Amino acid sequence: MARRPISRPALGLFTTSGVCLGTAGGISHFTVAGGHPLVLGIAAVGLACVPLGVAFRYGSTLHERFKRHRDRHIEISTCRHEDVQAVYELAVGHFGEDVTPPDQIHRILARHRTGLKTAHWVGGGQPRELCGYFFVIPINRSLATKIHMDRFKVVDIDVDDIPRQPRYAYATYIGGIVGIGKPARHEILGALKAALDNSPRTKSGLVYAKAATEAGLRALDGYKFRPVHTKATGIDCYYYRDIHPANGAPKQSESLGLAPAFA
């Protein structure tokens, strides 16, 4: 049977007694010459009663909260259709309104079900809490051509840009990475690396990404992505990297140089 915490009246008794004893001891100390040891002792007991009362009242509650937090962990899974709206709202909060709308996300998922991964805090007797996502999808040559011709916007991506079978893809597109807090970013990074390692080899071996934030721009630069257009660099510009060098095809995440810079 769970131990019941001390009631609010008990907290009031401790704190009131502490304040009264501490005040009385303090007044006596300054009014009685030399400060009698007994008076100082009364003041010390009074001051100690206040934190003890708070600790007794809320100690068990804080312990339970810590235990629930300790039991929680991050779960990476394929995005469910009912989570699309929450993912969209999270993306808007990070990147603004210029993101793929929910209806298009649903259509993309109908073509490539596993492209959008979500991260949730789970466990500890608490409801699932979205803490991040990443979007990695195979794309047709037509979309890569739009990127090179500077005619592509994320909000315009649609099912016609995605092959029916990933093995027929021309390239790979990283459509977004968001992680709230360092643990979420770390887990998302690991899942992204695994997704790239396990994805079929594309015809071109190219991976495209857009620099949507300063942090994303620094990450792309650190991973040696190059601008699609040499004179178009910085935020809102597209970058690419060849992950299939001529001397062989290492694992995609290794050739991308993915490292904890995403974290």
C-alpha cells in the first residue's frame, strides 16, 4: 500500500511553528545581550522546521515524479496518420508556414509509408508526447531536376515526385529533421543513420537537403554537402552530396559523414 503524504495541516503546523520560533529566537537574540545559547537553539530549530515541513509534505510527490521521468524513454516509429497534424504543427513551430501541409503528407505516406518517422516520449504512466521527427524519401529524377532548376518548393512535393518502388528512385531527399531536447536529437540522429543505411541504392547516389535554419546550415556544411547552385548558399538554399563514390559504395550514413553535429 502506498504511503500517504503528510497532509496540508501538518505542513502548516511545521511551517507556522518554524516561522514563530525563528522570529522569536531572532528577536530575543538581538534584545538579550550576548545572545543566550538556548535562544540561538530555539531560532535554529525554528528555521529548520520550515524546510522539514516542505520536504515532508512534497518529498513523496517529487519522488514519484522523478520515478515517472526515469521510466520514460524515446520511441522512434513510422508516423501514424493520426499523428500527421501534430507533426505538421511541430514543423510550423520550427520552420514557419512554408512546410508540407497535412493533406500532402497523407498522400506521400500513401505512396511511401515509412518515409516519415516520429519520436515520442513514452512510458512512466504518462501519455505519448511528440518530441521530434525526420522525413527521408526517395525521389524521381523529375524532382531532382526541379531542384537543380530552382523550381522546387517543399510545399509543392507530391506523390508524382516519389517512385512507386524505392529501388527505382533517382535520389534521396531529406525533407526535415526536428528534435526537441538533446535526447530526442540523439535518438533521431541514430534512426536517420539507420534509415539511410537500410535504404535501397538510388540511381544517382545523391542526397538532397534544404538548409532551413542556421543549425541545419552548419550541419550540412559539417557533413560536406555542397550547394546545388554555387551562387545560392545559406538559408532556404538546397544542398547535395554524392554518397556513392566511384571507388565503391560504403554505407550511406558513413559516406554522408553523419556525426553528433545533429545532436
